[in-house]
Amino acid sequence: MVANLDAPEESMVEGYVPITSVRHVIVHTLKKEQKDATGAIDPRQEEMEVSELAQRLVDTLYVEYRKRHSKSHGKFDGDEEKSPSQVYARHYLIDKEIAFYEFSTAMAKLLCDKTARTAATGGHIFIAHVDHDSVEYVLIALITEEQAIALSAGKNLRPAEYLNLKGFRFAGRIDATAWNAGAERYVSFLKGTKNVADYFKAFLACDTAISNLLDTQHLTESMRRFVLSVEVEGSPLTEAQRDSLLRKVDAECRRMADDSIPLNITEFSRAMWPSDPDAFADSITQSGFEINDGFVPHKSGLRGLVSFRGKSAHWTLEFDRRALLSKDIVYNDSDRSITLKGLPLDLIEKLREEDEDSGE
């Protein structure tokens, strides 16, 4: 990476359009001399001004966090004595008893405590309170500094450091709007690999007890949306292509359910939609359903992918998606009715007998 050291500190981007509405933002520094040692917090003395540079930084963190596919979702575990992050969050976000600065320093010190005797290293703790699409979030990320090569106006090379805003591994988010609304999932964090983010999970006191059925139902709905919205070479999928993809997803999920295999969103996307796995993964992680990476598919949650079922007080109907493709079943939206064609002979005979008996 090459940086220009002669550029002004507040480098403006002409016409920059903010992605989030930043209420508050601050950075505190976590100092750790050794990986297994206890760290210390070097706090900023006041909130940061929401300048354009700060706005761009927060927007970058928000977008990069949202793009990550490997996240766990849950809620506060309720053990306020063991990990008081939920207390601080409630006092700040719900009860409005403390200011942002007090909240941020309390959270930074708690995160520092959780890194003790772990392999976590130091870094800068960015905490931002933002709004996006009428949803209120608190985003917390541990950002490290990286070495770069800077180029001066005289075209001389000089060493420089920069904040690695796209390579962070430790981050979490609290959805205050969902929490206020009584949602089941409003806390999330990056999973990482080989439990590297365990201390961050403990810091957020996040209960990630997974409902495999609920996650599968949400996956099913996100897949139904994907086949209706995705385009290949500028054209939407045909009915046959939609059916083929959904059957592929259904078969793979059922195989994983049979063998109790966790669904890794990145790997699953590569297998299901190799032409553009990122778009496929985004349709899952950015569906608004907060789907956990690593859930085990539940067969009951797959209804609606390749089969449909409904019932009333007097009938039960279940049919395969291919019945719609073949027009054996036709849905009439105007009067919310279904026309069945190609009835089996034994059913036809029974209906005829019933009709004759009714006419006597």
C-alpha cells in the first residue's frame, strides 16, 4: 500500500454521501505488551468530532462489518454480574442514564479485561453510535495499525502506518431498535476461526443458542427472494432455472441435516452459486433475518423451497414446485383460488361417486 504523506490530514472527498447518520464516535487504545498479559486502556479524553473523515471511517466499518458472512447472532445472556456489558448498554441505550463517553470508556475497560490471558493483542477500540435506515446501532471494532509505504511529493519512499479498516477480525454490533422491540436477536459479532473471537463473545455477553429450525426457515425465505431477484447476463432466471437452484439448495440442506453438518455460508455459497458466490452469500447475510453462520439445517424449515403445504378446517393440500411449472396446479390471485389438473384416477372415481350420491 502506498500513501501520500503530503496530503492534508482531513482529506476531503468531493461529493461524498454519508451512508450512516453518526450520533457519536470515539476511539480508545488497548495497550498490551505481551499476548497473555493483562492490558491497559489509554482513553481518549472526549468524543471525536463527527468530521467528514470520521464519517467515512464509521461508514467503512459499518459496511465492512455488514459484508462479513461469518457472524453469530444472539441476545444478551442475562448474567449481568459475570459480564456487565448488557448493564452499560441498557443504561445508555434504553434507560438513557449515562452519556456516550461514560458508556464507551466502561465498554473499553471491560473489553480490556476480557483480553487478559488470551492471545489477543492491542489495538484501537472504535465505538460508534449510528442510525441507518431508521435502525439504531452501536458498532464496536478493534482495529490494528499496519505498516505501509508512503510516497512524498518529492517521490521519496517513507515508512508509514495506517488503520486497517477492512482487515479487522474483532467486532460486534448491538441493534438497539431490535432490542427495544423485544426481538430475539439483537447482538452479533464476527465468528473468526478456531475460536479466536471467544473473548469478544464473552465481552458482549452474547447468548448464541441457535434455533436451527428458525435459521433454516430464514434461509428458505432468503433463497426464495434470491431466485426472484438475481440476474444472469442481464436476464432474470427462468422458472426452470429457479426450480433447479432451489432443488439443489434443498438437496444439500437435507444432506447436511441428515449428517448434522453445520452450514458454513461461504462454502455453501461457493457450492450453490459458483458463478458469483459473494452475491449468493450476501443474499443470506444481508437478508435482514440475522442468520447464524454454522447452523445445522432442519428439514422442517425447508418447506416452501420445492414443496408447498397448506390446510383449512376442511382440506389439506401439499404439492411440488414442479406442479406449478407443468401447470398441473394453477394459482389464481384474483379470487385466491387454486385449480388442480391431472387428478389421479382413483381420486376422480371417488369424487364421481360422491357427486352421484349427493344427487340422489
